[in-house]
Amino acid sequence: MAKQHMQELLQQMTLEEKAAQLLQLATPFYEGAESGGEITGPMESLGVTPQMVSDSGSVLGLAGAEEVIRVQEAHMAKNRLGIPLLTMADIVHGFKTIFPVPLAIGCSWDLALAERSAEIAAREAAVSGVHVTFAPMADLVRDPRWGRVMESTGEDPYLNSEFARAFVRGFQGKDLAEDRTRVAACVKHFAAYGLAEGGRDYNTVDLSERQLREFYLKGYKAALDEGCEMVMTAFNTVDGIPASANQKLMRDLLRKEWGFDGVLISDWGAVKELIPHGVAEDEREAALKAILAGVDIEMMTSTYVHHLPELVKTGLVEESMIDEAVLRILQLKEKLGLFENPIRGADPAAEQEIIFCEEHREAARELAVKSAVLLKNNGVLPLNPGQTVALIGPFAENSDILGPWSWTGSRQDAVRLDQAMQRRWSDGRLIVEGCGVESITEEQMLSAEQAAARADVIVLALGEDSEMSGEAGCRADIRLPAAQLELVSRLGRLGKPMAAVLFNGRPLDLHGIFEEADAILEAWFPGSEGGEALASILAGERNPSGRLAMSFPYSVGQVPVYYNHFNTGRPKDAPDAQVRYVSQYLDVPNEPLLPFGYGLSYTTFSYSTPVLEQDIMTGDEPLRLSVTVTNTGANAGEETVQLYVRDLSGDVVRPVKELKDYAKITLQPGESREVTFTLNEPQLRYYHADLSHRSDPGRFVVSVGPNSRDTADLPFQLS
């Protein structure tokens, strides 16, 4: 019935109204918005008329119940057919309650907490009037120079896929029409945006179709299999064609092969950017190529409204193609219940009650604890409550801990590290000395040295400010700023025990810190409750359990460096390898400083020799591997037991190791637990040279351990 109603509505629309329904504009274009009518600068160049705004289909960046209600009511009054607006926004890792950045969430390896974070973000966004979030980002990333690595969940296709599913479940729930506390999810950036050359945003991507399918498409497909309602195109090229004009990618793969019938939206300005890309001569051709590729919504450029009607009238575009796009948009609005109730979940009274409530903050605190990764510890952590602690560095009393894509959050509400530590080290036992992120005066340096001299232990709060990562936050040098490295060096000369807490949005080159600090806790951008979460870890109230979702390079010169790489014909570790003529660097190791899956704890774990029930797998008979893990330390702790596989001989070269499963277990001191994994034949399938997806009989190795490097290996056969 609903679809028939949408068809009837579509038949009443003029061609110009249909084209406008495909237009997405930012908040200032709309009457009722706080900045409504103030169209200046680049927005003026869009050349949209008031009628186009009245006929437009969606608004970008609008949030806040009262404002959404005003804008929607004003829009409905002017729209001839009473078609409501879709409100869309970047709700990436929280709305008002900000969770750790997605890369940090990936390091929790905790799918339930990830889903809960998305559910809370959706709840706060929905009550504020948001209908669609531009998340999750399922881009596979192997280059930490790329600023948007903070928005990914790392370098592994399997882990990425599992988190993509969890985020979609959290955002959307089971029924968007019935559950007004959820929002539609939009997976991005389709496709392979994480492979931008040089780690530089908006840059070229070039890879084989086999590589695309084997590694880079899996996260998006997982999100869509979970029911994700929308897809966003990437800024980059794929096989020489920008994604927003890529018919093979969008029409053939996404629509026909995968059967996706939801809404496809461009990224900001991406349709018009087909011109500087060099595949469109002008806006008219850009509109033509984007609509032929299947892009339904054009975000923040106006080529569709200006040129689609004429392209239809001249026969270059079938009107049915426009109808398909409009119908998908109308159906999403119907699914969200907007025709029945245009303001949907927007509720100013509930907004005050729900947003940033204690329940949500507690969840953010828990995820910040679980996302932190202990990278090094020579016995300095946890701190002793009786010690005098010098908390020094740019993040000692800095509230810039929310990270990029937290535009609706409040730094003023963020719990700083010094505030949380002060509650635990009172009576003058906490000395705080702050400084700049990129510059430290000599006076600040001297004050830091004096504070450190008076303390029993130094805690360095170091890192990047939020502008150093995120979109357009790419860096060729991924070390900490030179001023911070100088601070570490000078304090290191005092010979005091020293721990570093790192606030950042990417894996870093840790030289200058790793050698000097006795302990390093990777906090990432931990969100609204970051200070409290980290202080509880430093004090030993909580035991760190995070594991790296992305390798930390030994040097930026290795990048990209990732665990599931291919071998070469001359591997460095071959038994008969010659000293020089192997694949290696002369000045640094091949391996990363810290591998995928790595992380320490305040306790220790031992693994028994793993046991296979049988060493032959068939299509009907899976393989079962068991290993006993024992907590050999003095504290309760959580261990992430990881299972990897290597295919020793394939139709094409196979990775040296691939994550296939993992289990998180909590053990008391002295407690042991047997962990059993079941490995099936479908988990051994891969894309062959002819792009068929199947497994091959032959020899394999299954590995189990606490990270991708330190594993015990067992051979088996697939027959």
C-alpha cells in the first residue's frame, strides 16, 4: 500500500519537482533555521532559487528538535505536495554524548559495546530531529597518514565487517517506522576510499578488481547485508573513474549484483567535482554522468536541478531513471514514518531528558576504558595512590579529547584527565603543568622540569589536536610534534619513572617516546568521558584490555605496513635467504613496531599448545581447534584470543595471515579456560584470478595467539 501511495505521489510531480527532490542543501538555505537566509560565499554559487529550495528533498547538518520542527513545518507549508524533508547529519561516534573515535572503538574488539554506542547516538540524534546519519565508515585503511583513519575500524576486512554490522544494528534497530528512537544508517565511502594514494584525502585510488573484492568491499557489503538503508559515494576514482560517475561500480555491482535498492548519495560536492577530475566538461555533463551511474541525491552542488529536466527533454536521460531515484527517496521517507509524522522523533522536552544523561555517559566511559590500549609497561602502571604524580603535557588539562566528527558534542562537558586524576590524587599529590600541542615555551619547559623533579612519577599527556586528523587532516610526518618530543627528552633526563598517555586519531611513529617512556597508554580521542576512563586505568581501578585494530609502523617510510600482507618470492625470513638480495629495508625492519591485535594488560596470560581435533577439513566437516588460556598474573583481566589462517598455495598469492575469528574472555588470577574455535570451509574461500569465489583443496596453517605476531601454528589439509 505504501509503495502504491509513493507511486501516486510520484505521478503528481513535475519534472522540475523530481529533479529538486534529488537535491540536498545545507541548513542555512531553509526558512526556520537559525542561520536561515544567510547564504554567502560558496553557497551563493549554487544558484538555487527559492522554489528549488521548497521542492528539495533533504537537508544536511540540521539538528536540534526546535529548529528541526520549525524548518520542517515551514518546508511543508511551501512544498506543493507536502513532501517532508529528510534531515541528515554526520553522527559518527556520538551526538552529544561523544564516544571514542571509531578507530578506538575498533580497538575494543567489543561488538556489543559498539552497537550500544550507535544505539545511544541514534537515540540522541533522533530526539533532536535527525533522520539519517552518515555512518558507519567501512573503508579499509592501511595508511595512518590518511586523516580519516580515525573514522575507520582499522586494517582487517573481517574485523571491519563485524563492526560495520554492529554499527548498523545500533543505528537502525529492527524497524525504523515503529522505533522513532533510531535513525537510518548510510555506509561510506563507496568504494575503497581508504586506499587514497599517499594517504592524502580526496586522492586517486587504483587497484585491481580482485583486490577490491577480496579486501576493500567486504565492510560495505556487511553493512548492506545488515540492512543499511543508504550508501554514500567516495570522492576517489576507482579504475580511473570517479565513484560518483562509476556505472560499473554503482549500477552493475551495487545495484544489480548486490541487489541494493536503497538511496545512493554523493559526498559533499562530489558530483560537480567530476569536472576537475577530468571526466566531465561542465555541470551538464557532470549531472548526466552521475545520474547514469545511479546517484540518487546530489549533496551540496546543483547540477541536477539545473540540468536534469533539459537532459530528459533532449532524450539523453530517460525520465524513468529520474523516477527510480525519486521513488527510492520517497520510500525511505515513508519507511521513517515522515508522511505520517513529518517531525518524527523530534521532541524538545524529551531532548532535555535523554541527551547526555548519566546512562549514556556511563556507556561512553565504559567504551573509553575498553578502547584504550596499553602499548608498553615496565611496571610503572598502575600508579600507586600514595605517589606524588606530575601530570605534564598538552593534554594534561585539555578538553580537546572528543576528536573529529564530534560537532554536536561539547568540549566544556568533556571530563579532562587532570579533573579525573585530581579526584584520586588530592592533597597536593597531583602537580599539573600544561603546554601547547605544537609549541612549548622555555618557561613552560622549566616549569615542567620543576614539577617532575618534585614528583615520584611523571605522567605525560601527549598527542595531536583534533585538527591534525579527520577529514583533510592528513600528515606526511606522523610523529608527535617536535616540541613534545623535546619535552619527553628533557624530562627523561631526570631519571624518574615516566608513563605516557597518547591522545590521537591515528597510529603514530612512536620514536622519541617508545624508548624514553616506561609505559605507554594509547587513549586515542576517548570522547566525553575520556578523562574519567583513563584516570581509572592509571589508578588500577580498571585493567586495560584494548587490542590494536591497526599496526603501528616502525617508521613512516614503511607505510603501508599491515599484518595480512602478501609474501614475496624473496622473503626476508626464508631459510635460504641471502643477506642482501631479499625484500627488505637496509635501515629499518620490515615489521611494524607494534602489530595488529597487540595490547598489554596489568596481568599476564599463558597459552597452552593448541590442539586440533583432526587435521583434515572437508566441505561438510569443519575444523575444531582448542587452546587453554591461563591468567598467570595477580589481577583479573580480559584477553582477546585470536585465530588466524594461512593458505599456503593458492590460485593467486594469499596473505601470510588472515584473522578468521576471535574470543574475548575474562579470567580471575590463576583461572584457566579452554577456548574452542570452529573453522569452516566457507571461511577459506577467496577471489581467484577469474573472480570466482571459492576455496582450493590443499595445505593450510591455522594460528592462535594474543596478536597477529605471537601465535602458535598448526598445519591442516582441506580436501
